Amino acid sequence: MEQRLIDKIQQLKKQRNAVILAHNYQLQDIQDLADITGDSLGLSKQAAQTEADTIVFCGVMFMAETAAILSPDKTVLIPEKTAGCPMADMITAEQLRELKKQHPDSLVVCYVNSTADIKAESDYCCTSSNAVEVVRSLPKDKEIIFVPDQHLGRHVQQQTGRELILWPGYCPSHVVITVEDIRAEKKRYPDALVITHPECSEPVKEASDALLSTGQMLTYVRNSTARRFIVATEVGMTHALKKVRPDAEFIPAGSRAVCPNMKKITIDKLIASMEDMKYKVTVDKAVADKARRSLKRMIEILPTA
Ligand code: 13P
Ligand code: SF4
């Protein structure tokens, strides 16, 4: 990246007293110049703790919304306002209210990949790194509705032995990875370990060595003696992994696993965002207050997660 652009970003950061947060699927340049990179849980916590006045969120809209809910007094910017998450948009608040009516005594757990409205309608939030623990902590005699990701939901069912009422949402970028992709790479690299995001389909997960959030993948490879990993998640992850284990080889399980929304944020848009203080992410106060409760309950269950 040109030094002039790096200097410009540093100058704007100072001027705005801003912190740049970036998800592990962002373009390489964005990951490299961010102050903090991480998974959904890690970035939410950083957003809640930061001393900066402005949080520039390089990720997708639900992540920036979560930052705005947890830090209502800060200015939260997203450099590209159309960077959404199709999975988060697969359920509406109206649909969730209807489901709750059908199961009036149930508890609702929503994956953080959801809109603020869905978080406001839910009892607990979770991320891919703590969904199993959140569900395990809930009373055994309660029915549990889990939205919107059916694949993360099935992983939780399998790990906890609990029957969940699942919403049929899915991530379009993860379900394109097939078990044939895994088998083909395993044939080429029999020594490689397969690390997989729980948003992948069930046959892919069954063919894997470990099911991990993107943050957990970084810890796993850091502590592993293996030299090769087949990575079943969005392709941007291999850049983040290479930084923690430059000596290891990371093979994407499917080059089609691209999240187009994560790739919308570019250096030019990041600069324009800080120059013009756009696009401000705000959440209606009544919705934010209710959504914050489900996020805080998640953090209270797992204070050290
Ligand atoms: P992580 O919380 O594991 O980073 O996952 C976020 C996401 O959007 C996966 O598609
Ligand atoms: Fe949403 Fe999938 Fe993109 Fe993650 S990778 S932000 S779940 S569309």
C-alpha cells in the first residue's frame, strides 16, 4: 500500500480520535492497517471498551450496529453503507414474533449475525465462539428458538444434545463449500488439518478436525504443531491466519467462498468515511435498549469469553 495513503489514514485517525476495527474477512490492506482485527465477539468487546470518540467499523452492518448498541455515546461509522449480511436479513422481527407466539414459553437465542430488531426480540445473543456455552447455560426445561443460522444451530444441537427450534437461515458464502472440496484438498494434502466455521453445511463439518469461529481459528493454529491447514470459511481468513503462523500453509477449502459484502470496504472508502464522517450507524433508542439486554446477557454468561 502507498505510504501516502497510510499517512493520510494516520492523520485522519488523530483528527477524529478514531479507532479502526476490522473483521478477519476484510480485504488484506484493511486488515493490515486496522488498529484491531478479530471475530464478531472480539470486535464487539473492543467496541464496548474503546476510549476513542469514533469507531470506524470495517465489517458488515450488523457488526457496526452491535458497536452502536454497546457504545451509544460514540460515533460509529461504516465506510460502505450497503455492506450487509444476507443471513441477517433472512428473518424479520415480524416473523420472529410469530414464531414466539407459537412457542410462548420458549427462550430465544439469536446469533449476532442478525439485525438490531431481532436482537431486541431475543433473550440472549451469541456468536459462533460461544453459542454452545450460551445454550448450555439455559434451563433444561425450556424450549429454545435459535435464529437465524440453521447450520450454527445444528452444531449447537449436536454439542449440547438439546433440541432447538431452528430458523432456516444460512450464509450464502459458507454453504458453497462442499464436502467434495474438502476431500479433494485432503487428497492433495493428506497431512493437513481441516479447520471449519460452524456456518458450513453438516457434511463439511463432519469431514473436519475442528469447528471454530474465526478468532478461535487464530488461537488454534497458533497452538498447533501442524504445518498445513485446509480452511473452510471465507477466503479472507487465510491472510489473518498467515500472520500468526507465517511458517504454515493455509489452503482455502473453496475459492468460491467469498463474502462480497465484506469486500466492499476499500482504502479509498475508508479515507472518505473519516474525511466526511460517513456513514453514521445509529439504532433507534428503544430498539437499542432492548437489544443491549440480549448482548449483555451473553457477556454476563461468559465474562471471560
Ligand atoms: P466470526 O464471529 O467467527 O468471525 O464469524 C462472523 C461471520 O460473519 C462468519 O460468517
Ligand atoms: Fe454474513 Fe456470511 Fe458474510 Fe458472514 S460471511 S457476513 S454470515 S454473508
